[in-house]
Amino acid sequence: MTNSSNISSPSIHPTSEVLTDSIGEKTTIWQYCVVLPGAVIGRNCNINCHVFIENDVVIGDDVTIKSGVQIWDGMRIGNRVFIGPNATFINDMSPRSKVHAEEYIGSDIRTGASIGANATVLGGITVGEYAMVGAGSVITHDVGPFTLWKGNPARQSGYVTREGKVLNMRLADKNGIVHRLVDGEPVPVVDQGSSSGVARGFLGIAPY
């Protein structure tokens, strides 16, 4: 990695070509990455090997980008986002060789969201806060906050908590603990009669 007397400075592997100066402290960029000069990368990010980041890109703090990912012009990535290996983002919906688009339409991956390995996200998509996209899914529509999407084309298959606990479409987890949406976020339903303080099978809602 690059040498620095300041342990808070970004750490960049010497095999990578990083042309931007806009990289936050404690960010690590591993082997064989290319980052173009217009990119903005936040602090404490982990950019794994073989990642390409184009010019018109903004990446927040505490982001993890796994190997084999390309982040194209127009992409906006919020804080604490996870992007799995070989996830693909599209910013040109009708590409031709040697023909440049009049406008590149990136996607907006919002705070805390997770994109699974080999997932594909089409241009102009918003993936909401703390949403989760399953591995291999193809996202053709906006993904709401705290929702779980799977398949090709992807469909909502459940919900997910801020901590990453998966819930079914009835907002129950695998142990039968029921949640409700508070400002769009799933939180456990409190059952005053339960020794654990949480409701199980509340209102007839069964677990998976």
C-alpha cells in the first residue's frame, strides 16, 4: 500500500491508478483499481481489487465495494452501502460502440443499502435506505426503503431491518417475531403479555 506518515490518510495499493484527490481519510483502495479524477470517495471506505470508478461519481462514508464492480458516471452511493462482488450498474439504456450517450443516467443507492453479488441495477433506479437486493437479481424498478428484492426481474419478497434481519411480506422474522412499519422502518411489535416483550404470531401472522 502507499506510504503515509499519517495513519488517517487514504491507503492506496501501488498497482492501482487513482487520479482523484477527493478521497476521505482511512479509505483503503486495493490492487488493480482505476479511479478517474472527478470521483469523490468518502472516509473509511473499503474498495476491493479490480474496481473501476468513473468521473461523475460520489461515494459516501463507510462504503464497502467488493471485487469486480464498475461504478459509472451518474452514480450516487450513500453512507454505509455494501456492494457485492461483480454487481453491475447500467447508465446507458441503449448503448452503441463508439457512440456516446447525450446523458448518462446513473442510479442512487441510498444509506445502508446492500446490493448482492452479481446483481444488475438498471439506470435511473433508486435503491432506498437499508434495502437489500438479493444476489443475481435484476432491478428494473425503484426499491423502497427497508425492502428485500429478489429474482429476474426482481420483485419484493419481504422486508429487512436496519441490522439486516430478513422479514417475510407479513413483517415476521423466521422466529415468528412480528414487526410493524414506523416511518417506513420495521420495528418489533411489543407484546406486554409476553415474557420476551415481543409479539410472536401476533394477529395470526405466522412465521415463514
